[in-house]
Amino acid sequence: MKNLSLKLEDDIFQETEKILSKVNMNRNRYINEAIEFYNRLHKRRLLAKQLSKESQLVAKDSLDVLAEFERLNEED
């Protein structure tokens, strides 16, 4: 486990402390879970961006293949 020095804005710290007193969780666990959640969120966003980019790269080829299949069906 790594040690980390963290500077929080006063209002974020105050809100966190209020929540922690109500959920019965230590600060370290809370911050770890928050960062884990945020990491998953960004990984999904990055994956969606990558998939969109790759979809755009193959879109024309996909349409060409679809058109070819339609031509083959019309010939039968």
C-alpha cells in the first residue's frame, strides 16, 4: 500500500467529514473507494471513446460489405 499526501479543498473536506460520521467508515477507506469508482468511470469513458473511433474507421467498409450482400440477394 502506498502513502499519499493529499490536499483537499476545505468545503470538500467538511462535506466528507459529515458523510463519514453518518456512514461509519474511516476516511482512508472512503477515499480509496471514491478513487476506485472514479478510475472505473474514466476507464469506461476511454473505452467508449476508443470504440467510437474504431467504429468510424470501419464504418465505410461495413457499408460496402452490406451493399455487396444486398446485391447478392437481389441476384438470387
